[in-house]
Amino acid sequence: MANLDRRTFLAAGAGTALTVLAAGRASAAPSNAGQKVVYSYPGLTPPAELLTKVSKGQVGGVIFFSDNVSSAGQLASVAAEFRKASPGPLALLVDQEGGEVNRIPGGPGLSAKQVGAAANPAASARSQGATAAAVLRGAGMSGDLAPVLGVYRSAGDFLDSAGRSFSSDPAVVGQAGAAFISALQGAGISACAKHFPGLGAASAGADTDTGPVTIDLPAATLESIDMAPYRAAVAAGVRMVMTSWAVYPALDPANPAGMSRTVIQTYLRGRIGFRGTVITDALEAGAVARYGSTGNRAVAAVRAGADLLCCSSRDVAQGDEAAAALAAAGL
């Protein structure tokens, strides 16, 4: 499947696939900077203020977590409410990786590690992707922030300890990831390969959610091992890629990947050839605390080449701060 232009991705809901043309978002006036922001909120009921922003076209998307979900049916009703309020397509996103990371009840049940250990990892991943797509379509979602394409190095390290890596073999990760992506997108759910250029070498106990992570490997190793599955994902037509908040000194010693023009423009866009939507990891992550306020982080990420900012602290004010900073910066 040919990769889509970076300004388009597929949104699906209530069984209907819609092509989202985000070109207007990419060139939107600063007052519409919120269209680059993925908002979040606490609890089961969307805040009226967020629905109002959606109705004014000031929101790029919404990400949902377990505390937003009591059942797939309940989430489908919420999704329908957001779509009814929105004057245009809206990205409705969730992490549904399988194993330990499922926000919506219903699976897929196997972890990435179990998929990679199967007799036929690609077939297993395809089945998992089909299950995830069915669950997400039933819940009215348009995109799945999966699969993880990290190539783990040691048993029990950061990704392996939670079963979130398909394999220590980049070829297996690429094959399984591409199969998962194809199954999702073939059923009308946008996939997201994460976390570029890869967190597979992060040690046990390392976690970008809680603090800084440095992956000090040669650029040649990062390209040949960690980035290899992303080439397979791009060849499979993946519509979104999420960047990592780790620092990769061989690529950019000063900035985490999600704030690095070198990582996003030179490697992901240039050498890998990705033309889809670049989305950040959680903007409130501990790994980027030293890079200033939410607004500062938002501006740095967009200037580096991010298309969407994931504001996932379950606080509408976080998304507002990011949007205001982008508007002030003329982004």
C-alpha cells in the first residue's frame, strides 16, 4: 500500500471510513492552532468546554484512556457526541496494543512479545490487528496508537518487561508490525508506529514517562536495527508515526527525538521516506520536563516537524496552553 501524504490520514467511526484532509490544518491561521493539539479529559463525561472547542474547529483530536471508558458502547456514544459537535473530521485515538496495554475491553489479548514468539508472527500480528480494529470500530475510534516497533535488546529490559516488543530481531519486528498495521488500516482504523527511532535499547527501569532516557548507540546501529521496522511500516502504508522522548546523542545530542529536526526531518522524513502524520508522545512526560513549560515543548515539537501534539494529562487546560503557545509563535 502506498503511503499517504503527510497531511492526510484515515478517520473511521460508526463503521464508516472517512478520508481526513488535514491540509487546511497544516496551514491554518494561528487562531486555529488547536487543530494541531490532541486533547484529553478526566472521567467518563466529556467537559462542556471541550465540546465547545470541538464545535468551533479548535481541536485536532481527542485521546482516550481507561478512565474515560466503562464499555465499548459507552465510548461509542461519547465518540458520536464529539463527531456531532465537530464541523469537520476529528481524530479519536486510543492505545490498543494488546497484552497489558488495552484501553477498551475486548482485546487483542496477546502481547507483542507473545505475537513475536508465535510460529508465524506475521499471521499472529494480522489476527491481533483485526481484533483491535473490530474493537476500535465498535467504540467509534478512528486511530490506534499502535504498534510499538522497538527492537528489544535484553530479556527484562524496558519494552520486554511489559511484553511490548515483538522481538529482538528487527526483521521479525518489521514483519509483525507491518501485518498489524495492514490489518488495522484495511479495516478502516489508522495505525501509528511508535516510538521513532525506537526504544528497544532502553534499559530496565528506564521510562520516558517518568524521567530522561538517553540511548547512546552509534547512528549506524540505530539505522540498521532500530529504524529498520519503520521502513517496513512505511512500506505497509502506516498513516501515523509517534516520536520518542528519548535523546539519541549520535543523532542529536541536544534534543529528544520528538523535538529534533534531525530525527524527524533528516531521518524519518528523509531517509525513511515517511509522508504521513507525525504525532508526539505525551507532552507532559517526565523525560521532557527540563525543556520548559507545556507551551515551550509544544512549540519546539512543531518547529521540529510534529503535526499533532499529544496532550494526555486528562486536563483540557494542558491542550489550551499548547494551542495558545503555538498561536503566539505563529504556528
